[in-house]
Amino acid sequence: MIAAEVLNEWYPVAMAAQIRAGQRRVTQLLGQTITVDCQEGAIVVIGQGGALHVTEAYGHVWACPGTPAHDLFPIPEASEPGRRLVDVGVVRVKCSPLRAVENFLDIAHFPFVHTDVLGAEPHTEVNRYEVQIREDSDEVWATKVTFYQPQAAKSSEGGIVTQYMYRVAAPTAAVLYKTCPNRTDAWDVIGIFVQPLSEELCDVWPWMALYDDVSPQAELIAFQQMIFLQDRSILENQIPRLLPLDPGMEIPTQADLTSIAYRRWLKKRGLTYGAQMVAA
Amino acid sequence: MTPRWTATGLSQDLPKAVAVAGYGHGHDLAVWRSATGRLQAWNDRCPHRGMRLSHGFVRGETLACIYHGWVYGTEGGCKHIPAHPALTPPTTITVTAFACVEQDGVIWVAPADMAGSPPAISGMQPLRSISLTCGVADVLAAEPTLSGQDVLRGLVQIGGQTCGVCLVVQDSPAGLTLHVLCGLGADKVAASRWVEDLRRRAEAKGAA
Amino acid sequence: MIRLYDYVLSASCYKVRLMAALVGVKMDHEAVDFHPGRAHKSVAFAQLNPAGTLPVMVDGAMILTESTAILVYLAKLAGPQWLGPDDAKAAAQVQQWLSFSGRLAASLGMARLHDMLLYQGDIDAWRKDGHAALRELEAALTERRFAGGEWLVGDAPSIADIACFPNVALSQDGGVSLDAYPSVRLWTRRIRALDRFIEMPGIHRLHELSPAPKVA
């Protein structure tokens, strides 16, 4: 039996453009088979018990298998004029949907997994940042996150300190805000929308809202896919597969404040699909 | 389970400064060799976020996790956390180690407090490791001159000559692996092809 | 400048990117929206390559498809030693491995596309064929090791190694582990340690090859 708290949330299940183009997607959500297709101009998600609640946002179709506890989270940047909106395309990963989100929130792995792109040795230190659970929206936010990223591949000169904010907007959806190279007054926005097929299998739908008038769409997609695919073999090799929500099995440090808050938030809200509670 | 030595690989397949995946005693293992050649077999799991240490990288006498670069010394204690370079990691951050010895060209593992030595295999040279989709019973059925349980031994015909072979059995959830040794005078290419043929015959038995 | 129509996650495109890096040929990369856009199957792309496949290499008036053909071109252009030794036996063996690399793409490569990008097909058959191919590769590399050899053909790496490497190194993406193939694993490490080697997503940098940074 899946907890009501889990069922009453919104989950991404398809790319809206693909469904509107005529694709009929048969997939799983929380272990149940669903179909997503377009009927008379409206996107419909049907499960074994009938139609699910549906909404469309940020290029994707979102479904709620239960009764929605709230509206889908807002991303105001998505409707700002001049933004490039990029549907990066689905990638399937044999891992817990919660592990996928937690990896997205982590920066300490940049020098080792995204070597010479998002980070490089010896610039491995994670500076103190701030984490809070915002009461009004009930979301986890990490702010004042900074990380040193070298500009050139092998050179440590001319590097820049990139600023980040991380936001857990739903149990399996997170957004990161990154300093925009082209503008000083705005953030580039990158979302990870994770569809839980089962507790150990997920479809990840990355998405972006950027200020970039220059790069071809295919390059923006390729870059983001490259970053995510570098994480995939990590995600598929973490043990246990289910995210431990009780302390003892895994040892966090100061650099892991966002992950610690995420796990605490999941536990408090009863969002345990893809998690394990008893430390082995 | 009675504690005993089980094989997890051949020495020749683990060069210096390399970590590989292994298995023994119900555990996935990270088996690694330091830059000076010291061998370790650890629980294949970094205590930080559970990443397999067998995917890690060896520098000097340390093994580091590929995920966040946490560095472990040969005794299993965490020496360095790259996200906090000035921090001395708490001594509580350790990886569980298994007993690990190489003998006769085979890498053997056992529970950490294991006494004694692995079974001796004399007069043989390591050949290769091979994985099978059948069981030991099928191997014995395919080659009745072999006998044994954890270590199969026998005299077989290789390249027109009688040759001693020794097949060390490793059972794991992933299936059966045989670590094969052959007589010192054997033609290794012919012996390797004999092993391939044995596998085909054994798997045919298993599928029948 | 040679132009390569490229997709960052394609194992076949990576063969070409890797070869170009190893022999020092600079290429202009034109990113193609292979996924999710399926741009390689579009009417517009068919003008360039009616087969609708990647990679496609354009050098002046010449359009070349098939990754192994492009490897031959790059080797001839900038690194003829990569074609392998010049005798009949070696030349034939290189061809044998180039053909074999097609089997790796059709098995391990397809399993990867299925597991990662939701390609539909007989995943069990792809994995089974992938293991069969890996067994053959393991046997061949093991025999080479007995003779003191480290590469598929001859005493140096060749296009035979580069053609086979990507789909093997990425096999776990498709649920096929290399744990059962020690000679194959050692061979992939050797390739990853080559001078001017470049990675692709799914193939990590070998951090062990760079020294531990001095702690400030």
C-alpha cells in the first residue's frame, strides 16, 4: 500500500510536446501502469483505476495518482520573456527516484564525476552554505552555495566562483539556480523532474530555462545530457538502492546539508517511496 | 556458514594501483592493490553515500571513492575528505575489511579473523578466470575426470597431451566463476581453448 | 576543417571523437538533436545522409558515414600506424575486429539505448548477444596476453581497439557488467590510459593517473 502522502503529489510522466505530436506513452508511475496520450486536444493520463489528475507545465505532463494536496509548484522564470526553454529528453536510471534527486542537489562530486566541466582537483572544498525548509511552500532551499569552477580544462587560473541555489519543490523534483554567464541580474534555471516508475527505477526529465540567444538547441541539450549521463553510473551503483532515511548507515558531512535536509523533509512528510527506514 | 577461504580472482588480473569488484562470504567486495602491490578486500561500499568502492581509484597506498573522492588508507580508515580538506576525518569512518591473501596466483578472501591458509595448489600455473551460466554439477557432468567440491582437480587431454588442471570454484549471486590453473608445462593457448570448450559442454548440460 | 555531425551520447560518434583526439585531428562538431529530437531521422538530415545515422563526417566535397570507415580515414590522414601492421595477416585481423565491432554495437549498444533512452526491442536477446560477443573478446585478449600482447592486433593500439572500445566500456549502461571479463577490463584500462585519450559520459576519467593534489 502506497501512502496517501505519496499518492497525492505531482509527478512528471511525459514530455508535453511529444504527446501533443501524437505519441501514446505507456509507462509506470509508482508501480502502476499508466497511459499518456492526447484525446481531442487534451492530454489524458489513465491508470488502472481510471483517469489521473493532470496538469501541464515546464514542457512536461504531470500526473497525480491520488487527490492533489496542492497545485504544482511554481517556477516563475519559465514565463519570463527572452528565456530559452529546453526539454532535455528522458533518461532512464535503475535507481531510487530519491537518489536521483539527492545527486542533483550535491556539489561535492563535481571534481570527480564532472571533471574539468563543473569542477576539478584541487578545487574540491565545499564552502559553507545555508539550508532551510521554507514553511510557506514547504520546500527545501539551499542558498549561498558557491563552487570554484575552472574556466580552462587544465589550468587553475582564470577560474570563476559559480553561485548556486538549490530547491526541492516536490518529493521527486528539484530546481537549481545558477549564475548566468550572460546577465548579472538573473539566474539560469535547471530542473530535474523525476518520474518514479518503481522504488528502484526512474525516468529522469531534465529541463532548463536559460538566457542564451547564441547556442543551438542541440548543443544546450547535449551539454545537459552529458552532465546527467556522467551521474548515471554513480546512481546505478549506490548501495542500498533505497535511500536510507534513518541515520547510521551513511555518514554525511557539512557539505551534505542539502541532502540531510532533504532526507529529514521526506521522513517528516511521510514521502518514503524509494526510501528505507531501518538502518541495516 | 563455516568460515573458509574462497577465491575471488587471479593475481595476474589485478595489477598495481587498480581496484576491481569481487565477491566472498555473502558480500560484494572491492578488491584492490596499492601502488606498492599490497592487496586489500573490503566491503564494496563507501560509508558516505553507499557508492561502490570497486569503481574507485588508487593513488599510492590509498583507495578513493569515485563519487566524492573520499580517501581510505590500507587499514580501512578514511584519511581525507576533499570537500573539507582541512578536516581530519573522524576515526569512526572506516570500511569493513576481509582477510585477503594471494597464494599460487589466486586471490583468496575470508572473514577478517580467519585462521589458517587457503588450500594449497602446487605444481600449477594460473591460466584464466571464466564465468559460466551453469552450476558446478554441470561442469562435473561434462568432464567426469574432474572431482572435488571447492577446488575441482583432474587430469584432462589438452592439445593431445595429458595435463593437470585445477578449477577453483567461486559461487556468487551473479553465477559461477571458475579460476583455472593448469600444469606448468601446458600450452596456455590450448588450455584456454579447452576451458572454452568445457564451458560450452557444461552449459549445454545445464540447459538440457 | 573537417566537420563531424555528432551526438554526445552516441558510442559510434565517440569512436570518431576519440580517434580524432588520439591522432590530433581537429574537427568542427555540429551537434545533432538525436534524443529527444530524432533530428537524424528528419527529412532535412536525409539530404546529408539518407541512412539517417550518425556519425557523418564531411571533408570538403566528401561525405563519409559508418564510424569504422571514418576511423580508417582519420588514421590514413594523420596516424597510419593506427591501421595496424602492414602484413596480410594483421590487415585481415584488423578487418575482422572492425566487423566484430558492428556486433558490439548491435548487442551492447542496443541494450544501452534500451536501458537509457527507452529504445524498444528484445533486450534479453541484446544482452545475451552482448555477453556472447564479450566472451569472444575475452578469449582473444586472454590469448594475446599469453603472448605478451596488450592490443587486439600487433604491438600497438590500432583502429581495431578503438572501434571495439566504446560499446564495451559503456556496457554497464545496458545492464551488462564487465566483472566476468578480466582481460577485457584490463584492455579497457589500457585504452583509457592512452596519451590524448578523451572520455565520454559513462566512461570516467582515470583519476589515478593524476597525482593527489597537495592539500593547501
